[in-house]
Amino acid sequence: MLIGETGSGKSTLLKQMLADLAVGKILSGELVTDLSLNNNNFAYVSQFVDNQMVMETPRDELKFVLDNQGCNQNEIQLRITEIASYLGIIDLLDINEKHLSGGQKQLVNLASALILKPKVLLLDEPTSQLDPIAAEKLLQMVHKINEELNVTVLLVEHEIDRAIHYANRLLVMEKGSLIEDAPVDTGLRDIYQNPHLKNYLTQVDRLILELNLSTDEQLPLSNKKVGLLINQNRASLKCVPRKIVIDNSAEDIFEIKHLNFRFDFNGPQIINNISFELKRGQSYCVVGPNGMGKTTLLKAMTQQLKPQSGKILFDGHKIQSDFYQKVFVLPQNPAILFMKDTVAEEINYQLQLSKRDTTLEAVLDKFSLTGLEKTSPYDLSGGQQEFLALALGFIKNPQILFLDEPTKGLDPNKKLELGQMLNRFQNTGGTVFVNSHDLLFAARFFEQVAMMFDGKISQFATPTAFFKDKFFYTTEINKALRETFPLALSWEDIRQRES
């Protein structure tokens, strides 16, 4: 497993191993391998789920890959059948790609890579756009491929909680250099000693190390072992969950009433009679599986899609033509917001439009973009693109932020920065509405959380109330400690009792 801060060079390193994707040129050193770099020994799966399929259906996608290899029709049919059976995607083969969820698309992307029978599988944040259940299934499949097919896997991830248990070694990049290459236990303990990298640890490992509880077990620890260890020491520990007081007297700034939407006349109801309101100065996070309508809901709320029925009110009135001057909408693909050739030009253009007296240098510094002024927005890493888009949004000084998966591509430190940024915005009277698969992010930084499923949305509740009774769809700390401290959602919630 390879980890490192946003923009540290992880994706660039992976792409050097593939002739078709290599960027720039190698100034010194060389790639040393017994395998040829010019054939199918190396396969790559990107973090950008929607940018990989070029055909309408998974069957056509897999056929296209094999056609390019000169395979005959009989071999094509046999290999598609074999890989679809192995990955469990037979039922998806003839579904139009626009109807596939993110998790299903990523399985198809994995199939497209594996159908070439590679010796090395390069995975660049493959779970960044997947819900927790879909991410776990994908990682289990990757582990199966590694174990059963003897395929070497190099996995880049920012969230290591689910994946680190499958790894043999841990590698860490920092500013283009490899600063760690060690067995997982050694690597995790080294990370804990580095203040800048502590946040990369799994939640359960961080908890045990912070509490200084002795154990002979190697890291990473399983939830089961951590649960037992905490239970053994429960007399000396206490749970201090995050305190949230909802101001129900705050005025409504945004309201939807009986909203309904479907893409086709005879198609399924994607949004099914949904009603709720957003209050000024409060934060809301919607979680839920891929393909359940979260993005569609956000697009309908912000007039990107026209609902079949229902009412949408902004500040007590129907949405007017100046709506987008008062809100900011971050799409799943932030690159569609960019219009200029460089980062500096993007920021300066937005500063001019918004007539803000903030300087370019101040914006670059606030959003960790210093040194990237002359870089094309399209050459930034996924996380850097997220921060540039957020910078453009904050410059507008909006009343509401509508953010679709804002943490994808962000390392743990950048997620912390983003969460604190959103809290400061909220404290000045701004309202935040976010779709996210990141359950820990939802638990740590939002006042109210709800789940969307089958076109409907649950009632919003505080993170503690929302997560405490969940069995699968909850944070790793809550899973590990549900018997001992059922209100704990992150490692920070458990503390030593004062003697």
C-alpha cells in the first residue's frame, strides 16, 4: 500500500510504470523489472470512476479491450464469461453504463484491467468514490485476486482503515520522495511517531496508541481485538462524545416540499416525495449507498435537474435567476468548473467577478495551492482539484455550500482542513449541505446526518443519534466499541479517566 499527502506524486509514480500513461520524463534513475513495460503485464485502475469506460455496456467495454488485442470472437466470448463470473458481474454485462452505480462501474473497470491477465495491478484510489459497503467488496475482490491469481497489487489509498489489513508492506511518499518502505507493523508505528502523518493511522490503531494500551499484537489491529482490549481497560476509560445542540429556532434558508424526480417517464422514481428544510448556520450530511439518488437529489435541489413535482424555496421564495450568485455547488467532478489555463488565472477571474479584496496569495495559502500558480487546473491531482474548486466557491462568499463528495482525493490532513473550514463557514452564518461516503467525516464535522435509500431520505439526526444503532453503516470505532462505548464514533471520543 502506498500513501502520502495530496499532490505528493503517488499517481505520477504509478503512471511511470505504464507506457501509455507515463507523464513527463524520467530525469534520473530507472524502472527495474523482469517484466516488459510495453505489454499487458501492468494494468491500471484510476480513481476517476466515470472516466474509464468508453463503451455503452460492460460487455461492449470488455469486448473493445480484447478486440484491440486481436482476439478472435470465440476467445472474446470465453474470456468475458470467465472474468464476469469471477467478479460476479454477469448481471451487469448488458446494462447501459449510465445506469450503473459507482461501485458497479469500478468493478467493470477492474474487469477491464484483469481481462488482459496482468502480472501487476496498479490501483489509484479505487474506492474514493464508493460507499463503504461497495468499497469493502471491491477490496475483498482485490485481495482474492492477489491471493488466488498471484497478481502483485500496488494500491494507493488515503483511507487505509479498510485496506491496510490486506497489505504486506506500507510505503509513504512525501513531496515526490519515498520516505518509508517497511512491513506494515513497522510502517504504522513509524507513522505514529511522525506528527504530520499521525492522521493516516487507522482509527482503532490510533486509539490504542494514543491511550498507550500495551498489546503484543502486530498492527493493524482488528476491530474485534481492539474491542476486547478496550473492554479489559474500561474501568480506566470514559467516552466523551461530541456535543451538538441543534438550534431549532434558526430560520429556514432552503426548503424542499414533496419533491419527485425520475429520468424517464416509465423509469424508477429516483426522488420519491422528499421533504425537508435547511436552517441558516447549520450543517447537513447525506450518506447512503452508490446509486441511491444522492447526487440526483443535489442536482434537483440546485436546478440542474427539473423535478416532475414538488416545491423548492430559497430564503422563503421560489428560486430566482440570481440563485447561483448566492450559493456554491461543487460537483463530483470539480474539473467541469474550470475555464482558465492556470490556477492563478482561475482564482483571479473569480476574485474579479466577486469583487473581493482578498489577494491571490492569500487564497493560494489558505487552500494549500502555493507553488501551483502556473499549473493547469487539469494537471492537478484529484485532491488539489477539489481544493481549487472549493477556493473558487469560498471566494463567492455564498450563503449555502452544496458539496457532492468533497473529500474524495483528499489525504487525512486535508480532510481535517476541509472540515474545519466548513465549520468556520457555518459559524459565520453559512449553511452546508454535503453528500458523502466518508462516515467518519460526517460524524466529526456535521450537526445533522441522514441516509438516502430507494429514493427516500431518513430524518436528519445528530451523528451520535444517527450512527449509534447502525450495525454495518457506521464508523470503525463505533463497530469496534459498540458493546463497551456505543456512543463513540472516533478515537477522540475515548479518554483516560482522571486519577
